[in-house]
Amino acid sequence: MNQEVEHVNPYRQGDKTEQVEEMFDSIAPAYDFMNAAMTFGLFKSWRNKALARAHKFAPGAKDILDIATGTGDVALHLLKLYPDAAISGLDLSEGMLKIAREKARRLGVADRCTFTQGDSLQLPYVDNSFDLITVAYGIRNFADISRGLSEMARVLRPDGTLCILELSEPANPVLRALYRFYSHNIIPMVGRMVSGDKSAYSYLPQSVAACPQRYDMTRLMTDAGFGDCLWKSLTFGAATIYLGKKRL
């Protein structure tokens, strides 16, 4: 399954990393609206639940990295949970990061949150730099999930926490059929109308279906150096939280 998602591309055959960057640059202006619309506003509830669990696992985190930070939604929410922490946000897309930086400026927190363009497979940080790493709705876009997880383990401090929030398909076959109809038909149609990108929101359900889910994801986390790995389904399995600790 890990190999399968790595070959699901937004536009064409070839380098997935370059295509993901191109895709998010294209849809950046519509990204926040589409997140709210296609999840009926649930994306904020899912985010809050994931970060509340992360905070429970790592209440004293001082250095936090949000990977696939996008428009900064998670990174800026982390500032509320960790008022004394330094937050770093990393993303492939400069178009998304421009929006994140502007949000931080408007909120008056630009000095507390740094947004950097970079690749999750080659994190531009030294070993043992962070107490907590978060990845929301982004790991299915990695060109190599196992390598990305290993990079996160590298830059986490010993006993540091990884929190992943990702879209997933319901395990119940009836709900899964309804989910697939909605995600493969309604979301692409609305996405094309709002963003003007014909491929981005067709790629979304394809990448969700191909991404390792539940026990498959926690097995990859374990292989990458994480212990105490667990997962929690949200809203009948439409999203899943994954948590793990870097092994000492």
C-alpha cells in the first residue's frame, strides 16, 4: 500500500514532489474554503481533537514543527496550546506559505511562528531539534512515506511526539460506499468550480484511498523508529489521528 500511494500523482507520471508543489501553488487561494466545504466544517473539529491529544502526549513541548503546514492553520492553533513554544511550519508550496505568513502577520504572531519552504523527505533541521511534530492532511502527499517518517524521527528529540491527522475511508462497507461516491463525484466537481484546477480534487480521493490507514500506518511508524503507536478514528473513519513516541 505504501508503494501504491507514492505513485498516485496529481497531474501525470513523474516526480510526485514537484507535482504536489505545483498543485498546492495552484489551489492555495481556495484551499481554506475547500477544506471547510468538503468536510462540512469538520476539519476544524478534527484538528482540535488531534492537537488536544498531541498536547496530552507532549504538554511541555518547547520546539514544535508542523510539516505540510499549508496555510498555517495547525501551526497557528498550536500557538494557542503552547504559548511559550517556538513553532516552525514547513511546506513545499510557497503559494500556501505566503498565505500562512499573512495570517500570522494579521494575528500579530509573526515573531513566534516561522514558515519555511522545504521537502519533508529532506528536512532542513539538525538531529534532535523538536519535542513535537505534527502533520495534518499531508502525509498522503509524501513521495515516500517511510522516508518521511524516518526524517521526522531523526529531527525529533528522544521521547518526542509525532501526531499525524489524515483523511481516511470508513471501515464500514456501507459508509465506505457512500464516502467514495461523495469523494469521487461531488468533491472533484465542487473543487473544479472553486479552484479552477481540474485535477487537484480528483487526486484527493485517489490519494486517500491509496494511503496506508490505521494499523498499516502505525506499522510504518514503528518501522521508522516510533513506539507506543496508536490510532483513533474520527467521524465514522472519515479521518484518523495517529500518535507515537520516538524510541529512546
